[in-house]
Amino acid sequence: MNTIKEDLHSLIDEIEDMDILGHVYELLKATRHDSKLDFWDKLTNDEKKRIEESIELSKNPQNWVPHDQVMEKASQWGKSK
């Protein structure tokens, strides 16, 4: 019987989409670092600033996007152009 590591290696070997592979890589790489660090501590100052700006923008209902529009846009992600 395969171990979890063997199964994971097989799944990774089957990935052809480099974007997905990149995300898997970043996820696995992030788990190697000290897990006691909060993700916020790993962000750059620019990333922190952009998140804080987004939070402020989200407080204004005029900036909200209806759920059905978000889902429509999300359904297009990953589709071939």
C-alpha cells in the first residue's frame, strides 16, 4: 500500500498546469517555515498595506460585488482562453 508521501508524489507528477503546480509549491514551501509565525509576519509591507486598504474599501457597501457576479467571474478562472 502506498504511503501518503508516495500518493502525494504521484499526484504532483501528474500536474501539468504550471499555475497549479506553483500554488502547490508555495503551499508546501510555506509549511517548512516556523509554524509559530503568523502569516501576517511573513507578508511584505506592500502586501500588508494592500490588505489594509482592501479592508477599508470593503467597509463601503458601494464597493461590494453581488455574489452571482463573483461566482460568474470565478467560474471563468482556469478556463482556456
